[in-house]
Amino acid sequence: MKRIFVVAVAITASVAASAALPKDDQAIVHVLNRIGFGPRTGDVEKVRTVGLQRYIDEQLRPERLADASMSARLRELTTIGLSPQEIAERYERPIMEARRERKQNAKDAEPEPERQKPVDPLRQQANSVLAELAEQKVLRAVYSDRQLQEVLTDFWFNHFNVDARKNRARFLLTAYERDTIRPRVLGTFRDLLEATARDPAMLVYLDNWRSASESGGMPAANAVGRRFQQGVRRGLPRAQDGVQNKRAPRGLNENYARELMELHTLGVDGGYTQKDVTEVARAFTGWTIGNPLQGRGFRFEPRMHDAGAKVVLGHAIKAGGGESDGEQVLDILAAHPSTARFIATKLARRFVSDVPPPALVDRAAARFRETGGDLREVTRTILTAPEFLSPDAYYAKVKTPFEFVVSALRATATEVPDARPIVRELQQLGMPLYMCQPPTGYKDTADAWVNTGALVSRMNYALKLAGNDKDLALMLGAPEFQKR
């Protein structure tokens, strides 16, 4: 019963249970739950010793935290350190070649009676890339000493969401999170914005890799443009979930332009028009990718680019700018006051409350503008604000399934030698990792996660973790959960 109580407290952040703590310890538990994934045994005492503000400062400088234990825990996950070229060669190319061979053989062979298809070892091998990425996410959240970096990696991946099921994105997400998102979560927003714009995962997910001029440059409508796009597309498999039709018409594609303004920068009420969407889409024509099956990344293709003049949010972009057209758009959007407020609001919502205090949003947005979008300073403004450390904020957030599961593992000191059961549990709780289909990403407000079915599922997980489910205990590596 004691273990069930511990799990329940960890998951629900019970007001009654926390109120029994000294006031200073309540603040520490609050900070550990917001800038990390909840306290582990000994964490409250550790923060009390160094001081709350010093702990926050340390978390804002993750590069100074050794985090030595993570290397050993991630050692068996061999794919998470591979380059895009290595992933393409070892995991994507074999499955594509086998698919082409099966297709050719099917044309030549006599029809056979239908029967259950055997397990495809190549498909299993290819699936391991995404599976290991999900496992490392769980393990880092549970064990890393760089808790704020893990929270922000989750936050910014969600902000610049890419669904693994879209086309070949599952082979691209390892580098997307590792090389594009994680190193920049406390850098400048402008740098992060451009890094995502150029990343093959984003180019594929929002279809910009295939967006081509309809009126200038070398449009896809002419023979050269068509041959170029067809050559790039040969390496790409048909989407399995119907998100993208392989035979969809080619030309100007506005998907990325729209989400860039609505979700990544200005916000839905940020002051742009449909004309701006079209102009931004024109600016990003030619931002594409090299040969996918060779793991090649971003390339600018002048033959696909609309070389004409453009006007974005009242800013003129001269004709003939080429690749710099897109860069100028990113400059315009990153410096726009609506972007400062939109990003400040989302960060304050994540750390403080579902409806963040307007005064705090104002100060965070002002800091964004003053520092040129320095995300470390904007985050610091929020984490040192009276509103963040106010008792009113202690119980103002409901944990997402990912936060809920990880915080329970941390609070109970559960050893996780194999993260696969946890990844499957998150699927059952409605939050499969890297598989949020809409570009909005998973919501981090209570209305998305609080309902009768979700609460029952959470309680069932608590009972499993408390030891009532022997199967889960065995999957986690021992008949009785090991203590750290």
C-alpha cells in the first residue's frame, strides 16, 4: 500500500500530500515537477542544499552538467548515434530494395492463395530506428541530470512537430531531434527556426521538398523541372497512412508556409493574410533535399525556385535572391512582435499555467525582443518570475501522459533496464512518441488529457507500477521492482 501511495502522489501532485511539506520544500517539489520530470529520492535535499535559484541556474546551463550515467544507459541503442547516411544505408535502402524486388516478382509470378504474411525481418529492422529513438527519450527523461534540457527538447520538438508516419520521416527523426532540436533549445529562436526549416524531416513532413515555382525560375511544369522532381522522388516510399498521395499534383505547396506562420512563429492571430502565405511559399521554393537513399540532407535547387519579387508582411524581397529569399522570410518572422508574444505565451503556458498570467507573458515577450530571441534568457525570465514560484502555480498544470509516466518512474526509483514496455504503455495512454499526426503537436493543457477514460488508464498504470501487475514487473527486468 505504501508503494501505491507513493505512485499516486507522484502522478497527481496531490495538494493535500504536498501541503504536509515545509513551504520551502513545496517550492522545490514544484520546480522539480516543472523544469524537470519530477523529484527522485534525494532530489529535494540536494536542491535544498544548493539553493533553489542556483539549481535553476545550473539547469539553464546543461552543457556544464556532466550527466555521465547516460552514456552507459544508452549504449545498447545503437541507431541513435548514427548519421543520416548510415541510417539510410543500413535500414532504409534494404527495405526499399526488397519492396521493389517483391513488386517485380509479383508481376512475373502466378497468383497464390491468400495467407497470413510472415514477419518481415527487414521491416522489423527498419522499425528499430524509431523504436530506439523512443526508448532513448524515455531513458533521458527518467535518468538525465539535465532535466530542463530534456523538458525543452520535448517542448520544442512538439512545437516543430514531425509525425514519424509521414512518408520516410521515421528514418529522419533521429538526426532531427539529436542534431537540430536538442543543441538549440537554449540558443536563439532564429537559429532554431532556420535549422528546422532546412531539416529533411520538416521538408518531408510539410511537403516543402517538393514545392516548385509555377511562374518563374524553372517550374515543375516544364520537362527539366519534372525530371528533377521525379529523380528526387524515386527514393521515397508511398505513405502508409494516406497522409500523402504519391501521385499528388506538383507545383507550389503552401503547407510549410502556412504552418511556419501559424504554428512556428506568429500564431493564428499574428496578422498575416492568405497572400502572405502564398508569398512565403514562393520564397521557399527550391528548399529541398538530396538523394534520400544516400542520406543526403538539405539542398537548394535553383531550377525549382520562384525567382520573382515577393512581399511578405509588407517587407519587399527583391527578385533574383535565390536561397536568401527564404532566409529573409525567417528574419522577418523571427523579429516580428507577434512571434515574441506567441513564443512567450507557449513557454509560460508550459511552465506556469494553462492560462498564463498576462504580465508574465508581457515581460517574457519583451525579453525575447530585447535579446534577439535568446531562448535561455526568455526561459530564465519565466523560471525566476514571482508568478512561476507562486503557490498559485503549484497545482495549475496536469501532466501529459509522458510526464505522468516518467515522473512516476522517478518518484518510485523504478529501474528501467528496458524502456520498450514504457513506450508501449504511452501508446495505451494515447501519446505514442513521435506519432502526433497534426503539425500542432500534442497539447499540454488539461482539456486534452483529463477525461474519465484517461484517468482510469492512469490509475491502471499506477497499479501496475505499484507491483500488482507481475507481467509489467517482469518486463521491467525483475519480479520485484529494483531500487536505485
